[in-house]
Amino acid sequence: MKARSLGVTARPVSIYIATASETKARHLPSNAPLQRVFEWVGFFGRLEAGPFQQDRKPVPLRLPIHRQWVHGGLASRKTTARNLDAGDECRLRQLPLSMLICGVKEEGGRMEASSRPRQITQVIIAIMLLTPGMVWAQEPPPARSAESSSRRLAKASASLGSLRNELEQIRGRFPGDMSIYMKNISNGDEIAVDSDSVYETFSVIKLAIAAELMHQVEAGKLSLSDRIQTKAEDERLPSGVLYALAPGLNPTLKDLLTLMIIISDNEATDLLADKVGRGHATEYMHSLGLGKTSIEFSDLDWDRKWLSTLDPSYKNASGDRTVSFPFGRYSDAEVQRAFGHTIYDAGIYFGHSTTREIGRLLEMMALGKLVSKDASDLILSTMEKQQVNDRFPRYLKDVRLAHKTGDGQPFIANDAGIIWVKGQAVVLVVFTGHHRGDTVELHESIARVAALVVKHYGGALSADFR
């Protein structure tokens, strides 16, 4: 389509676009030379703007918006920002399926807000619109095209809203706390339900240990072929298998990584965490922007705290002694009560994080950006060998799945992973807490979350899903 000059001289400017929750933002500096009217129409729509002439009427300007510039599900309904005077402040309101135009300044300038949005859908997108000395325009596309794209996006957004409602219904019926984070990396769809609250991760935190291991391998501090000899005092209460094998084995760090991930071996976990340092694992998570993700205590610390609630002589017990704890002397109710007390009242934790932060960690893996592509691929390929499959995989068919569970039943059960559905990589993390019920029901709730997500993106489910 042939472009034509409007014959208007204008300086280079940048247009800043962002979605926001309710906030108050300053858009234009007091010396801004140009004011503009902006209009966003549809996902494949157009952006209109024009420098004001003397009669205050804007000269129309149309430029295409390319999809690759946009990260995430953006607008499908028309939203127009009112004319902004110099130094003006305006109230941004959260509008369903809409984009809000934040401001414009001369190229090289800096836009500042008096208060930043609390929930930004993505980082601000800066689009260079004008070249020095000339403004260009294109003929508008047929209205039908904009309308059809608007309808398509509205339908997709409504469908995502329907999925969110289904997930919130599961959470609403859940007898306890539940946090859900989902992100379709392929198209930017995102659902976050209580996703910024800190939960006890249990063994999901082993992903952080794996990440720090690969971080140190990449730095040349360790090699996956390095070996550690097992000793009797290294034994840990199951899960896992090493506790049942004779001391004196010499597994490689890669062997220990595999055992830690696919069967959640606690002896392998403590051996690796001791090697890389729990503080270093926490520091690495924080360096990635995961400030609520941490690991401080060992599995042995946790076991000692739990068992000493029943028998104080286990306060400083060695690993092989904890494995021989006489559980038969206590009722199931006593053991369970001591377990719950350790989770919630003993001042100790296995791992802390949020579903959003673990989701971001998984997204880095999926994109090959956690440490390196090779490191990311190794962790994911190990997660695909997962042997604990009573949650996410329960109803899934013909999908690729890499995940890691966390177990503190009947109070807590977690699952976190990446599900590839119809060529789309979908991050899904579900954490629970304070569950009041049996373990089967706990696992069922998590399994249904995964099933509904996969169904939404066209994946197949087993015949017994109802």
C-alpha cells in the first residue's frame, strides 16, 4: 500500500504503551513540544496519532503494529486515551481486554510515573514512530479486518476467562489453601491465582538446587562427573532409594541430580545441597529476580525437628538413626500431628517460593535461558523422567511433560512443570497448604487443574476424566 506524506514536520518521538491496574501516572513533562491522541484497535489493529496543528485538530497518522512487538494477550476492544496537556496527570483504570497509552516524549527523553502500576502485564513497549522532518501515513485497512481480528481476540480472551473461572472453582471447593500459576509461553496467556503468596514448596525446591548445580558446573567449579562417596550418616528418611543401599557407593553428581529429581531422593538432595551450598542456591535464585525463593535447612534438619517432637532424643540424631525411627510405637494420629506441627509451627521449612516464581524458573528452562541452553535442556530432560506421577499426569494423554512434585501429605502436595500441548509450551505450578482431607482428594484437585489446562489448549484426556 502506497504511503503518502502529510506535509507536516515533526521531531522524532517515542510512544510508550502499557497495560496497568489502577494507578496514577504522569505522562508528559511540562516542556513537551507535542501532544497526541492515540487509539489502539485490535490485536492486529492500528495506532493513530498526530501532532496538533494550530486549530487543535490532530493530523491523522496510521502505522501498523506488528504482532512480534507484543508479548502477551493484549487489547481486543478500542481504547482511546484522552488528550493529555503538558504536565497532566490522569487516572488509569483497569479495562477488560484493553491497552492503555502511557505517554509520549521526544526521542532521548525519559518518561517517569508518579507511581508505577502494581501489576504490569509486561514491560513497557517503546515504539519509534516518526522520522525527522516528515510524517508518513498509510491507507486504513478494511474495517471488516479490524473487526474480525477484534472478534477473534475477544473470543480467545473469553475462553481464557472461562478457564480461569474453572480453576477458581476448583480452588474455591478446595479444603485448604491453593495457589495456581499458568503461562502459555507460546502465546502469552497467563492465569495467576494467589500466585505471589509464599508457600512451603517441599521437594519442588529441588529445582533450585539443580539450577545452582548447573550454575557451578557452567562456571567450572564442579563437573557432573565428580563423585561423592555415600556414608551411613548420609542416609535420609525416604522418599528415595539410596537410604536402602549399602554405604560406600560413588555416584556422580549427575547421578545424584537424576535421583533427586525423578524419585525425589532425599539423601541425594542433601549430598548435592551440601556440595553447592544452600545459601548459594538462594543467592542464585535472587539474582534471577526470584526474591521469594529460598532454601535454608537440610532434609536432616527437618527430620530431626519432626522426630524430636515425638522423641526428644532425636534432636541431633545422625541420618542412619533417623531412618531407624520406631514409628510403630506411635499411633498414626500422633505421627501426623507431629508432622503438621513441624510444617507450620516449628520455625523450619524445606523450601519457600511462590507459584509465579517457580513458574518463571520453569519458563527460563523452556526458553533455554537458565544458566545456558545445555543446562536448561539437561534439567528438563531429567524432569521428563519423573517417576512420581499421581498429580499432573493423572488424566493427560499424548502430551510431553517435565515436572517436579513436592510432598507433605496430607497437608501439602505440590506439582510444577511444563506441559507441551499441540506444540505449545505451557508452564503450570500448583501449590497447596493447610489441606483438611485425605491424600487422594488432595492429588485429585491438582490433577484436575492440569487436565483443565490441557483441555483448554486442545490436548487429549483419559476417558475417566469427568
